[in-house]
Amino acid sequence: PIQLLDQFWSTSSNMQRSCLCCLMLCLSISSTLATENQPRCSVPNAPKHVFERMEEAEAAISSLKQSQEEFLAVTNQQIAALEVKLGNLTQLVGANATSGSQSNFAEEKFTRIDSNIGELAANVSSLQNQLVQIQSSGEGAASASAGDKPGVINATSANMVAMLKLFGTFCWQGMFACPEFLVSTYTLGFNKPNGVAIANDTSIIIADTDNNAIKRLSLNGTVTTLLDTGLNKPDSVAVTNDGSIIIADTNTEVIKSLAPDGTVTNLVSGLNKPDGVAVSNDGSIIIVDTDNHAIKRRAPDGTVSTLLSSNLNKPSHAVVTNDGFIIIADRENHAIKRLAPDGSVTTLLSIGLDKPSSVGLAKDGSIIIADKDNNAIRRLKTDGSVSLLLATGLDKPQGVAVANDGSIIIADTDNHAIKRISFHQV
């Protein structure tokens, strides 16, 4: 079902997306109110609820594939049904507020939920108006606006954005079961992007490798090209404290710096197909000199030294911890390794990986791994345990980074896409 959702979202119009969110919310509220084996509006903990939601979403998607006339008719019926459930939910909240029942919502959540209900009602009204406009103008429900592209948030997507926001809000407040995380996909003219990094303003910096460009993906979904001259297969990017972007320009075998004012400076040459760069707290640049099978360091004064040149096999990326340890994706050794400040090397993981190409560092110290040839994203926890985060919908992911809010950014290389795994915040 997740793959079906992703496929539908990538090819649908904003109108269809809006109605899908409406349907999902209606189904979820309906299921919650109908539950008899647990207190109403309590948090369902059984994993089966997640799969039930996905099955319901799959059914909703199937209903949206009807003809134009049937689609509009079904949508109007679902809006009417949602309004009924909305009224029931309002009464339920009021009853709980009056009784002071502790088996359902905590009292301090009443105000928030009531406010969300009001916002939802406003969006239902807006959706109705949009349907009327479509019907009167003769535009089909399946037609997309000229600016409607997957990943772009524009004016015509306002209802969809609001519905998703409210869906997540109700989810996090425990009104119905939710998936563990949501995956957003951006396919905006990328061509085998290999590297991602988080800028100081929380936007995403992308090494759009086969477009020979460095791009910025902003929070509103727009993409800006920062540099598209003088590059040849840039594979990795990192961001310094002053906002400069460090680029591993692989085929020119040069490490470059793109300053905030657009100035480009060559920092290090004489490398052999460098695939990765990272920035340490002291301003040093860590270089993954891939075909030299080495990890190097460019100090703030410009001097370059080799930190490690043994027992590596085409390492492809690295990240630096706050205490100076360097985490390395040792790709052809199918391993994740850690280089300590004293020069000692520890293999953290060497089982179950297939050409891991990138690593990111979460706030809790866990390591996020782009397991390229397994088409998977994994988490290596500080206790040594490994969990699988995502193993569907990926095609040779080669870049990964962790945003300030804990979401995971993925360069899904052979899908020509950037993806974000967003976790629910309770």
C-alpha cells in the first residue's frame, strides 16, 4: 500500500490529493468512533491498526481511479460523510469535557483538538467551493494545473497541505493509529543526485550529480540551482558554519568551496575520484579520497594530511561526530567504520550491508546508513543494534543526512529523487 500511495501521489493532481487526504481522515475518524474494544479516542497500540489504515488508504486510492463524473460524485458523498463524523467528533469532545473522563483525552488537549476541528471544518468548506468551481468551469477532477508538479507546494495545493497537516495533528494527539513515519518525495528535474547536506537555514543542499549542479531544496518545496558550471559529476556536499558549501567534484578530482556570495574556490587537488566530504567542528574538511582508498583532512590553514590509508576499499562518504570521531562508509568492504582522534579504527558494522554509500548522524548518536545495493536505509544504534528504517521505493540510494528536526533526507539516486522520512512527534 505504501508503494501505491507513493505512485498515486507522484502522478495525481492537487485536486485528487486533496480528496485522498479527505478520504483518509474520514476513514480514520470513522474507524476510531466505531471501535468497541478500547476507549473511544484512545491510542491503538496493536501494529495491525497501521496495516488496516494502509488497506483503507489503498481502497481510497482505488475509488479515486473512477471516471470524472463518478469521482466528483464520490467526493461530494465523502465530504457529506466527513461532516457527519465531524459533528459526532465535536459532540464526543464536548461530552468528554463535561464529564471530565480520564479514559479518553487528557483535559489539557481539549482546546487544541477543538481548534483543529474548527480548522478542519473550514478546509472542508474550502474543498466544497473548489469542487463547485471545477464543475462550473468544466475542468475534470483528474486534470492538473500548469504548475502542479510532484513535490511542489503551490497555491492550488493549499487544501491538500491543510488536510495533511490536520491528519498529522490528529494522529499525533492519539485520535487514531498512525504509521511510524511518513515519506515525502521530491522529483524536480534531478538526475541521479548522489549527495545531500543540511544548510544552516535548514534547507537541503543537493549534489545533483548527472546534472553537474549544486541545488537547494527549500522548505516550501522549491528548487534553486546554486552552481551549474565548472562541475563534473559532483558526488557529495557539506556545509560550513559560515554557510559555504564544500563540494566533492569527483571527476575533476578537486574539492571546491561555494561561498554564500557565489564565489567558487578550489581547495584541494591531486585526489583520485573523491566521493565524500564532511566538515568538523574546528572547520577542518574531511575528504574521502575514494580511489586512493584514503581519508584525508584539510586543516583551516590549508594544509592537507592523510588520516587513514589502510584497510579501506573505495570508501565513499564520512561524517564527523561532535567529539571528533569520523564515521566512514567503507563501500567496497561493505562496512561502517569509526576513526578515532588517536588514529585507531573500529569496525562498527560489517554484516548485512551491500555497498553502503553514505552515513548520517542523528542527535541520539545513532548512525543512519544508505545501504545502496540493498536499496535500504538503516539505523545503527549506539548499543550496536541495527534497525531497518526503509526498504521499499528506493533505487540505489547514495546519500543521506539528518535534518535538525530528526527527519532523514535521502538522495534516492536511480529514482532521480530526494526523499524525506518524517517521524511523528508525540
